[in-house]
Amino acid sequence: MRILILGATGRTGKLVAEQALQRGHTVHALVRDKNKVKLNHADLTLFEGQPADRAALANAMKGCEAILSALNISRTSDFPWAKLRSPKDFLSSVMKHIIELAPQHTISRIVFTSAWGAAETRKDIPGWFRWFIEHSNIKYPYDDHARQEELIKQTSLQWTSVRPVGLTNSNNTKELIVTINNHPKPRLMISRSHVASFMLDVLEKNLYVREMVVVSER
């Protein structure tokens, strides 16, 4: 399958790209700076540009059958009050372009990352974590995750929102827990590599279409 991957230079997105190529897919990756991509593969085509740039996004979509997005609103560091590097509406702005452009390129399948704690799942997260979201710059990506989900819910696209819990850089050797409507109750952590492999499983097996699923590890 020919897949457009957004966020391929991020900590999760680069794993999505690596695993997609390992599974035999052809990958288009839209990146701000090609020099930041360390992958070198015959089935990888890099497109340089901003994902919020409609023309750049349309160009990268050409010939693709699906879109996998691991985009997020970034900060200058992991410190919760660190300054934002991305606009506060970055995710929803990109999603608006995807919604407009995907049908023009006969793309209907979209799998994208959101977060546990976005939208109605805010009530399900631990109180200390909810406090950090509501009192620091962490709130901006969570709020915009909710906006991008609400936008795509109004379409006829075949989408899946993957809502990981806290992300780690460990290997995905633990048991995966998939939570819908807070059942079963998720654990607090999941590896980025497990999120990447789950996104590809969702795409390849056509799982959880038009659903928002929380993923964690046991």
C-alpha cells in the first residue's frame, strides 16, 4: 500500500515510517526538513513542506491510498510550561486540509494519533494529570486533538483516532490494551513503537473504523 505519513520526523512518527517500510509499504513522507530524516529506503519518497500548507499536502498525497498522521503540537522541551513551537490550532488546521483534499485524491482511510485525556476522556485520566493539562501548555495539544476529532467525525471518511496514554521509548513487548468508552480501564503507559505497530495493524486489517480508541500496555 502507498501511504502518506505525517509527522515522520517526530518520536512516534519516525517509528511509523520505519515499520511501514519494514512491512513492505511504499511511503510518502511530508517533512519540514528532509535533512532530519535518517531513513534511506527505495520505497521512501520525501516531500519537503509544512503539513499545514495545503499545496504541499496535496502534492504529497498524490498516488497514496491512506494517510497515517502522528502529528502533534510541539513545545521547546518536555517541560509542561515550555513555550509552544507549533500554532495552537495546528492539528485542526491540518485536519481541515486533509478533509478537503483526501476525496480529491480518492483517499478515504485516515489513521491519526490523538491522546487519552482529549475530549470526553478528560474525565477518565488521573486527577494529577488532569491538573497538568488544565494549568500548563500541555492543554493546547489536548484541546486541538479534540477539535481535529470533532472535525473528522462530521465527514464520511473512514477514520480511526488512536489515543495513546503516556508514551515511553521502550520496546513493545508488553500486552496491548485497547479501550473504548473507558472499558477496560487503560493503564498509564505505552511504548511509541507499540503505538506505531498498532496504527499499521489498524490500517492493514481495517480495524476500528470511525472509532476513537485508547491504547495502553499491561
